[in-house]
Amino acid sequence: MKIIQNPILRGFNPDPSIVRAGDDYYIAVSSFEWFPGIPIYHSRDLVHWELVGHALRSKEYLDLTGEEPSKGVWAPALSYNEKEKRFYLIYSNVHCQNPWFFDVDNYLIWTEDIEKGEWSKPVYLNSSGFDPSLFHDDDGKKWLINKDRDFRPDKMSNRSIIIQEIDSETFTLKGQPTIISRGATRRGYVEGAHIHKHNGMYYLITAEGGTGYGHCVAVSRSKSITGPYEPDPQNPIITSAAWEFSANETTPYMMPELCNPEAGVQKAGHGSLVETQNGEFYMAHLCGRPILPQRRCYLGRETALQKMTWTEDGWLRMADGTNIAKGAFPAPNLPEHVFPAEDPVSDFDGGKISPHFCSPRDPITPDWADLKSRDGYLRLRGRESLTSRYNVSLVARRVTSFKGKVVTKMEFSPSRYHHMAGLTVYYNCYNHYALYKTYNEELGECIEAYLYSENSLRRLCMPIKVPQGAPVWLRADIDGPSLMLSCSLNGEDYKQIGLPFDMTLLADEYDKQMFTGSFVGMFASDLHTRSVWADFDYFEYAEL
């Protein structure tokens, strides 16, 4: 028997939206402040997955300039219209969030070839809330569903899921929105709504309980798409929390006290349903895997699957009869389709860069990330510091394992303390480690390291003098809760930087409690003239 092992998409890959087109399955996930936006993964058996590209690859589609961490692209919704042979993708660009106001713009794009990735120009839809999705009904009508977030202090309990018809040709909204749910559980935080039609009934699938340890998938149903919707009496249908609770949007959403060691994965919620070509049903949902006892998920929120079934009276259930998310379960009866293994080493030969690399807020463009001037090297132009929300020269990829090795070889000739380039283990601009080459007035070229966290810059070692102009190898070793940094002049003999550091600081649960995950990458900063360049020969990220 083939087994699906959760999570199916490891590392920062939250809010999955899954579709099937023929024998092919696709998942789109949130990317928040990272560029390019909206990673899209492909599978033919629901077991093996491959990154095939990103939907938002230029500022015409996504302008993230100055966005705060964990703003940007939230919860994209991917759909496929079989009659049209067309993929549709709705996404939010969240600009500002506080307990009352929520500034967000929702857009729609479409394509006939999701892997080629030539998407239409974005069409603006609305700004009343986040987590929009699109439903294509059998009669040809299209419907926009999204969270409506009432900002009035005395109306916070009115926050709801709304639906509104959308013109199938012009994609303009028709009529007025209708409230279809204020939640199907007592857990609060209703959001992430999708509609699925089964045997003539409309099923509203919602995320509830906040995207922390009380997260869940809930279901309601109706004979009419605009309601009224009847909640499933057994809600939630998927969760990690073993007991029920009451909450609202004034409740801190993380709720680490609900961490359930008996669950296969934590934070299960934000579901998206797919039917296989053989009539089996699976629910994609986000999840987390915390380091214990800290209960911190530095890999971020990941994507998992659960096998589902329908009851005789028309409700959706996990196939094992429980509602606690599983770490492993039977795969569908589909031919196995294994993708080639990814090379852990990116050598930048031929001017190529792995699609797994991304950058905060900025497209990776030749004016600051040059792959042509020196063959086999990535040349980064120093711009702003890693603490900036604007022009940061950082090329990074997701951390996907609790145990891994990161190595890069760099050539860099700093002449001022303003010049820095090297390796970073990065959660966001407020929270990261940096190991880098710089210039010291007494020592000349040297290696230094810092931790920036809780609005404080902490030096992790005394400057280590290195020969002028010599290449350096910079290394990070991740082992569960520990992070070790080291440097070398020959790629074999490494000098450890201090004692092992705390990797769990780079987690959703730490400090400001945000929504992304940890990255490892290469950076260059020039805080003097924005003109110095650093050359990276290769970058290795190997899971161990």
C-alpha cells in the first residue's frame, strides 16, 4: 500500500489551494512578502510534488514595496474550469492590518497553461476583506467568496464570509454581497472559505480557530449557493486540537496551550478539497511541526493532506472516522509518478538559478543579482541592510528540514565597515542571523556575525581577520533547535562561531507571531554608496 507522509510540501508553504485538471494536480500556496509570488506545485499521484513555477513574477502583478513582514500575498485560491479548460487564480495583497482596519486589494488572473505560466493581466475585484476564492457553478455563473472584516469596534462580531456573483465575461461584481457564514464552530476567526458542490449540494469549507494550535477545518452545507448554510453537527471535521474551546478575534490566535502531541501534525486548518479521477477525496490543509518543548515552528506553516469520505447522510469525514490530523495515511490508487531529485548545490553555471530561490519584496533582476557578468557566479550588488523593507539584496530559499547543512563560497573585497556580504539564516527583517565578511579599521577584511531580534543587534563573535581578497566559505548547520555558524579559508577546515545558537527564534511563535518561515540565503549590503559587489560561486542546501 502506498502511503502519503505529511507534510507533502515541507517548509514555508501555507494556505494550500488544490485542483485537479485531468490526471494532473496543482497546489498554490501563500507567499506573503516574498518574490516571486504564489509558488505552484504539481503532482500526478498526490505523493510526489514538484515546484513548477510562480504565478506572480513582476511588479505589474504584485507590488510589495515597503510591505511589513507577513503582509503581501495571503491565501491564493486556485480553481479550474473544465468547460473552459482554464485555470483561475485569485489572490490578496494585504498592505496593512491592525485590530480594526484591514487594507487589502483582491485580484484575479487566469491561464490555459499553468506550467508555462503565462497569466493574464490582473483584474481588480474588491477590497472588503481577505482570503477570496472563486466558485464556478454548473450553470456557468461565477461567484466570489471572501472574508468581510467589519472594522467598527462595536461590530467585530459581524465579521463574516460573504458571496457575490461575478460577471463571467468582464469579471465585475454583480448585485450586492450576501453573508453566508459567521462561523460553523465556536472557535471564531472564520476565514479561508471555499465552496465545493457534491450531489447537488453546496458545501462551504471554512478555516476557523485562528491559524495557530486551535486551527481547524469546518463545513456547512446548503441547497442554494447563497444559503442558508447548515453547519455540520460534528464540526470541526479536521483539527489538531483535541478539545473544544470558544474564541473570537480579540483572542490571541496562536494558543500554544492547545498543542496536541497525539496529532500527526499541529495547526491543521484552512482546507481545500479535491476529487481524484477515481472518485476518492482528499483535503489539503496547512499544518505545523513545532520543536518541543518550545512549541515553535521555524519551518513555518506547511501543507498536508488527509483522506476523506462521505457519510450516508451527506457529510464529509476523515476516512479513519476521527477528526485529528494524521501524519500518514493511504495514498490514492493512482500510478506512481516520481520527479527527478533536486541537486542540493546551485552552481549558477550558464546564468541559471533554481526556481526555489526568492527575495523579500523585490523581483530578482540583473541590476542587483547578476548571473551574466561572471559565468558560474551569482554577483550581488550591495544595497540596503537586512533590516530594511525596501531594496535588500538577498537571494534565499526555504528551510525544509530540521537537520541540514548550508554552505556558500564567496569572493568579496570590502573597504569600509559599511560593506557586508555573506550568509543569512533569515525569518524576516526583524528576526535573522547573519554571518558575513566586512572591513574593520584595525584588522582590515574580517568575518563577523550578528543576531538581529527584538529590535536589538547582538554581535555573536569578535572579528576574525582573513587575508585580503581571499575567498571564504561560510556555513550554517541546523540540528533541531540548534544553529551552528562557521567559516573557512579552504572549504575543509572550519572555525566555529561561538556556541550553538537558538534556531527556534526564527519561528512564527516567537516575538511578533507572524505567518512565514525560515530561509537560508546569500546577501550583500553597501550602506555607503550602494555600489560594491559580492560574487558567490555556489550555494548548497542539503537536508541531512
